[in-house]
Amino acid sequence: MSFDPGMLHNNGHTAYANGTGPGIRETGVVEKLLTSYGFIQCSERQARLFFHCSQYNGNLQELKIGDDVEFEVSSDRRTGKPIAVKLLKIKPEVLPEERIAGQVVSAIPTHLDGKSAPGQVPTGSVCYERNGEVFYLTYTPDDVEGNIHLDTGDKVSFYMETNKHTGAVSAHNIHLVKKKQLRCQGVVCATKEAFGFIERADVVKEIFFHYSEFKGDLEALQAGDDVEFTIKDRNGKEVATDVRLLPQGTVIFEDISIEQFEGTVTKVIPKVPTKNQNDPLPGRISARIGFTDKELLFGEKDTKSKVTLLEGDHVQFNISTDRRDKLERATNIDILSDTFSFTKETREMDMLSAQRNHAVRIKKLPKGTVSFHTQSEQRFVGVVEKEIMAATTKNASPSKGKEKETEEGMIAYEDCGVKLTVSYHTKDLEGACHPLAGDKVEFSINEVKRTGQQSAVSIRILNRNATNTKRLQGFVATLKDNFGFIETANHDQEIFFHYSELCGDLENLELGDTVEYTLSKGKGNKVSAEKDVGATVMLGKVIRPLRSVDPSQTEYQGHGATKGQSYPFGIMGMANKADCLQKGEMVKFQVCTVPQTGQKMACNVVPQRRALVECVKDQFGFITYEVGESKKLFFHVKEVQDGLELQTGDEVEFSVILNQRTGKCSACNVRRVSEGPKPVVTPRPDRLVNRLKSITLDDASAPRLVIIRQPRGPDNSKGFNVERKTRQPGVID
């Protein structure tokens, strides 16, 4: 290649297009050198420049690849490309090399298992500390002197070397100073959020470790696990690295004697340690071991039965000898049975409970030994002076919990001619009925030992007060959320009652149940009643429903008429107590006589309802029957008898019930009487039949379908693809 220096712009002093001014010089490294030209790798920027040997100012024989040079940048007149001119070799500044002390953090692997690329040299890394910062350098096997293999953790010294081409710094001329320390063992003594501590087995000392250094399942690591680890220096402190689990029981800190010794406690562990107390073994036991008197240390973990030790206690124990520093201490300390008589301390009896006083040295007694109450064997007879009023919330309902008692009752009685009174509570009653004021009762007296307070227990009602002997009978007519109504025995009115006044399980109370009650706050019990019922079944019409169906009316009873005669009826006259008889409905019934009044009433009333099914949907349908303002009656398919599938037009019989929550009526006990007419298929019109007959498939004028492109999938494949659901539509002309 020929080169003419005169072809440079302005005699080789033209500025380069990158903005470099005339006379500004750059530095670089000779990357390639041939007979008459070469290439330079710029140091300040990413560029590779051509230069002619005639532009070198000096002995060309001394110029070598890798030498640092200084130059100016110009451009070739023919090609316009940048070139280096006025080259001058830079003499390297010889600085005394400093040997650096460090440590191997990643040794060169002895086998790569095919992980390195062909021709790639395996590398390791060392680290060193400078001004509180840690720096890492790579090295190759050729950088280690003495042909030795370095292991992770070895102490080394080395020089730093900078690659002129890449600028990368590496370690070379590495000398081994000290081999790594052997593996240590210990027990994890504490675990925190991201780190923990290990109690070492070689010295009485704990060492820090970070969870990133644990080699294993971190979720399974817990205090008390045996581990092995390597000790390294980090920022002037020893830390544990490469922590691995050991089989449980591998690490042993102490040897415990088989023989047991006896001694006396001379110093106890303080309940509240002082701020300056750092002694983990503050307790002391004096004992005679062999022929010498010794004072042994002990800590909180050395008591066997967790009993509170006091000074002067007589105890037995084993001696533990620490393998690390040969320290002896007392362990497995158990108090001897003769200690209580030896110390002459006062013992009390009580039951375990939350209280301010702190109990110590607790001894378990047989169950039933301690009792807070004494109950009299004598039975007393008295009269209820004040009855208990149960406290209930306004919205109490059958599903709510039991009411809390806020008051107590009072019983008056005589003992040895002295008139006395005693309180009582609901929990102390025998039976479900509550005594009323004036009731005569029998009871025992219970006294609290601690306070001397008395109360009546095991209370049993002997007889009712004469003013309360009159009990009325009735029938449950209505049940709401927290109250209901009772139909009187005469079936002529209804009485309000609250659920709190019921004696018994409210969950078992149903419409039509017969109950007894008083017009005061007395509790009631279910009883039975009989009526004289006639055998004749009559057909009539409802002229007035019950007030529960029509709340706007003032009278409670409903009325039905037949052959010009009217008969009243109540909730007990309904064959189905939940049925809602509407005004104008046809019913069948019998006539009965009320024993108390001799009044004739309708009973066993059964509605005669028939209507057509208007429509049936998925799980419900509607019947063409007018109830209140609605002309359609809702029913659910589960109310259809015999599991039949009703169709539109079917004739059905049914009962009507009222939903207490929504106030709407619906049909139940739906029974099909007859099937509706089946839909008839309408024949096609003659004009359509004639047109179809006239169409021929061979008619050339008939419309034809011509496929101009088959449908394709997203990958341009034909046909269906099971794995792909998106199809490109075809086109039909």
C-alpha cells in the first residue's frame, strides 16, 4: 500500500470532523503493526485509526505492538476516513509495584464439567480491602506462582495488572501467605429476620452469620440445630460463612455427671435482672463434693422442675463440665421433698386463677380438695318475694344466644323463728319454669368461704300462689322475629307474647302448638286440648280471612259461610296452619264445638283452589291465581308433588303461604289435577308447499355457493387445529 503525505488536508493539520481542533493530541495503544502501516486503539474513545509508518517520529524498529503512543487525527484526502498522524511514542512511567494482601473468594474450579467454552481459560477471584471498601480481581492459573492450587479462604498477596486493550484490572504474581482455617462446629443459638448467631464449640463465644451464607433449606433452620461453618474476617470482625447443617447431637458442649449430689441454695436468680447484670449463671449452690466444700453456679435453664428456688432450699443436682473452658456448674436441679419442712414455710391452698398476688412453689392436689363454697345439708322452705326479670334486647330472636341475667331474685324464709331473706339466680333453679312472686319454694343455702355471702341454690317450686293459679290455654297463631301471638281457647282473640316469656326451647315452637299462659310475666308450658268435632264435611266460602292475612281488619277471627249460615274459624281451625285463606275462596270444613263456651266453629278447613299454570321457567313458575294486588302466584318446582314437570295450561291444586320476611304470598303443595292441551303443529301454507315443490336443484338460474378461498388457521395451515381456537374466516362468493 502506497501513501502520499501530501494528500492530507492542509499538510496534515486539518481538524477531524468529530470536533477535534488542530493541534489537539490523543493517546492510544498500537494494536497492529505491519511493514509500512498499522492501527491504533484510542484510549479516550472507542475508535480504531489507521496510521502510516512515515508519520512515526522516531526509530521505527523500536515501535512494538502494545506501545503507548501520542498522535493527532486527520483525514485521508481520497477516502475521507480519519487517520492518525504525527505519532510519538510515550515512555512508560516506571512506578514501584506495591504488593497487596488479600484473600481468595472463588477458587479456580478443578473440573468445569463442560461449562466453559472451548479455549476459555478458567478463572478465580481474589479480594482486598482499601479504605473500608472491598474490591474483587480475577486471576488465571498462570498468575499463581509455585504451581499450587489455591482454595477459597486462603490468604494471598499479589500485584495488580491493567490490560491496555480492555482496561480490565486483574491479579498476577500471586503468593500463598496462609491456608484457610479448618471448618468449625457449633449450635444455632438465635435466629433473627435476616441473620443469626452460632454458639461455637471450640471457644465460649458466639459468632454472627447471614442467612445468605446458609447452604440448605432456610425454612427448616431453627435455634438448637447443629451446624458447621468457616470463619472469615469482614470489616475487622469474624463472621461465619458456608454454614451447613450437621446431624442432631453431633456438637457436644458439656459432660454431665451420672452421680447426683445434694446441696443448699445460697443465692437465687433475681426475678428482675439489673441493668449491669451480665452473668448468665447468677445462682449459687453450696455442696460437699468428695471431701471438699464447693460453690457451684447455676442459671435459669438448670432447674429440672421449673420450681421457684429460695435461699436455704435443699436440692439435688448433677454437675456439668464445659469441654471448652472446663467450667463446672449445677444442672438438673430438683427440690427435695423434705425442703418444705426444712424451711418451715407457710403453705396455702387455692385454685389456679388470674389474681394479683404471685403464687410460687405450687403443688398439685387431688381434684376437689379445694372448694370456695359450702352448701347446707338442711333444706329450707320460703316464699318468692321478688322474681327474676330476664334482660333481653329489643331484637332478640330464636337464633340469638341466651339472655344475660342482670338481676337477682329474693326469697323470704324463717330460720329458728327469725325472718330472713336470701338472693337467688336463674342458674340455681331446678327445672325449666321460673318461680313467680308469691310461689312457695324449697331450697338449700350456699355460702362463699371468702366473703361469707349467702345465696339460695337447688330451688324447687312447691306450689303456685293462689293469685297466680289460674292458667289460660291457647294456640300459637303467629311467629315473628322476636315475638308472636296466641289464639285464645275461645278462638275469639289473640294475645301478644315476647320470646323472652317462653319457658322451653323456642326452636321447637311451631304454629298451632297448644300452650298455657298467664296474663302476667309467668312462663308457659305446652298442654293438650280436645274438641267435639262433627263428622259432616261442608262446602263453603270465606267471607272474612284471619287478621294475620289482612292486618287492616280489627277482628281476629275469620268467617266462612255455607247455605246461609256463618261459622267463625281461627288458626286452630286450619288444616294447614301456614295456609293463607283469602276472601272469596271456596273451602271444605267440619263444624266443632268449643267445650268452654259451647260455640260452634269451623275446623279442619281445607281450601278448594284450582287454577291453570301460566308459565314454567327454570326452577320456578307462575299460576293464574289472584292474591292481593297480584294476579299471578309464584311457586318453586320443589313444591310440586310427586316430582312432576308442569307444563303451561296444566290445572293444579295448591296452598298459599305468606312469607313473614317479605310479606309476599307463594304457592306450596302444588298438585297437578289434569294436563293442559298439547300444542298442535300448524301445517305449512299451501303457497309455501307449492313453491318448495317447484324448486329444482338442477336449475341453472338458482343461486349457487362458490368457495373462492378455504379457511386457514393463524399459521396458514388448513383444517382444524385442536391447540388453536382462532380461525380465519373463509370467503364465499
